[in-house]
Amino acid sequence: MADKIKLLVAFLLVVAGIMGFYYLGDSAAVVRLISVLTGVALATVVAYTSEPGRRFFAFGKDSVAEAKRVVWPTRKETLQTTGVVILFAITMALFLWAVDASLMIMINKLMGRGG
């Protein structure tokens, strides 16, 4: 139950930061931004003290570690793959244009409208 209360407080802190942004409408943009960032920062601290918050941050840390283990394609592989995708898209566009034009001609002939 305590974790739910902590998450509710975290949510309310974010809402308070957003409300501060609109309440300080006449202030400088930096002050309004600091209001939102303060609400988010305090909410992050409160959420981290809860068990679901710790699990979420551990998940984020594991995700970053997993992303570092990914073997990313080289520049050459990326350019080749992009070229194949663009070529395929152009080919399909031309094919669909030809099918559409053919069907339009056939329908016009069937309906007796021009040649």
C-alpha cells in the first residue's frame, strides 16, 4: 500500500510541476521550465523509493546494457539496405501505377468512354 501512495505522490508532483508551468504564465520561459523539471525530478526521486520504481529503473539500466551488446550494421550495410528499400518502393509505385492505369483504361472502354 505504501508503494501505491508513493506512486500517487510522484504523479501529483508531476501534475504540480505542470500546473506551475501554467500558473507562472507571465514569468520567463526558463522559470516555467524549471517548474516542470522540478516536479519531474521530485517525482522521480519519490518513485525511485518504491519497489515498482526500483524495478523500473533496474529495467532501464538493463535495457541500456542490452543495447550496448547489439551488433549494429556498418555504414556500408546501412546504405545498401536503404538503397534496396528505396529501389523496392520505386518499383512497387511504378507497378501499382501501371495496374491502376490499365484498370482505368479497361473500365473506360467497358463503359464506352473514349479510347
